[in-house]
Amino acid sequence: MELGWLLWGTAVLLLLHVLMELSPAVNFALRIGFYCVLCLVSSALAAAACLLVNGGRTVKNMRIIKAVVKTFKYFFGLRFEVKGLENFEVEGPAIIVSNHQSILDMMGLMEVLPDNCVQVGKKELMYAGTVGLIIYLGGVIFINRKSTSSAKMVMSEVAKTMVSDNVKVWVYPEGTRNCTGDLLPFKKGAFHLAVQAQVPVIPVVYSSFTTFYNPKTNLFTSGKIKVEILPPIETKGLTSDDVTDLTDRCFHIMRETLFRLSGHPS
């Protein structure tokens, strides 16, 4: 009986392997499916560890989450080349802004996430099963993107908390995923927040995933991701009148860096 199950299991694995080799769509679906299952299972285990070690919702849990997620790259054959980590070493709080490409961004985020740093995420993530639980425990700040007034109120509170608790806040200024190899126009919320709190903006740029990951073409293979943390941009003395210029400055610096890291002409 056990031999029969072993033979059937081997046959199924061989069939899946053949299908993955022959069909990019099957390969993509299986790899994404495995990634989702890995996220759900790992989140459940990490949540238990967070509750045992720190007792509840706190940014300290990000150390546990980071340690777990940093193992994911080995399952998918991803390599990270990181430059500029010293630019995170600023005294006091800061706003970190980075490009947002896909559901794989979590791996890139945790590869370089500094201590005492929380992320801003959409409210819908709270309902993503164990993933929603673990990011809640990690102190992620949820905003309702459908309500501008609600989002502004949350960001105003974030500015106060950031200074009083001495934490860094990570924001995706594009506002949504964008796997085109370019940047979407930046929303100004993160930059209003930086000016309001008079804290520096630290841009982080990840090279384009398009060489190894593209949902439109069912591409999902192994690959290398270059990450560059750029020098902080000071906001002391700036006012709300300077937010547009600050946003444009960050956009152009990050876009040029994205093209350089990705080997694309600007």
C-alpha cells in the first residue's frame, strides 16, 4: 500500500515537472501558488512566535518576520545585491520610499528593512488570513485608499507617532503595484508626511523584475535583484509649498536609478 502511494506521488511530481517545463502558464501558476501557501504557513508560524516573544502588536515583531521572510529567496532562486545600507543610519525618524512592483516585493522589503521601521499598507491587507494577522502584529499602518479624508487623518497621526516613538515609516509612493520596468507618478502623501514631521526622505530602488517575473507573459524564474538605498533628502525648513518639488525630485532620482540598476536606457 505504501509502495503504491509512493509510486503515485512520484508520478504526480514527474508530471508536474514535465508540465512546468512545457507550459509557462503551469510553471507560473504553480510557483505563485507555492509562494502564496508559503506566505500563509510562514505567517501562521511567525505570528505564534511574535505572540510568544513580544506579546502582541509591536514594531519589534518585524525582526522575527524579517528573519522568516529572508529565507523565501532560496525557494525561488532569487539573489539580492544590496548597496547603500549605511544611508539608513540617520538619527531619529525618517520616511523611506521605494518602488512597488509585485507581490514578491515583500522579499525585497525584508532583505533590507532597518530596525524600528513600519510600513504603510492598504486596509484590505488586514483580511488576508494569516498574512493579515502577521502584518498587523508587525505594526503595519493601514489606510483606506478609497477615502482621501480618512487617509489624511491616518497620515497625520503617523507623523506624530513617528516622532514620538522614533520610528521610520516605509511607503510605496506609486500607490499600487507596477511591473512595467518604469515608475508610475508618485502620490504626495509620503512627502507631505516628511515635511510635516520635518524628517528626511530616504529613497530605496529595486531593479526591474521584468527579466524574471512578468504575470502578463507567465514568466517566473530565478533571477538577481539589485537594491540601492540612496542618500537621505533633508526636509528641514521645507513647507507644504515645497511638497511638489520634493516629490518630483525623488521621482526623477529614483527613476534614473531604476533604469541604471535595470540596465535600461533612461
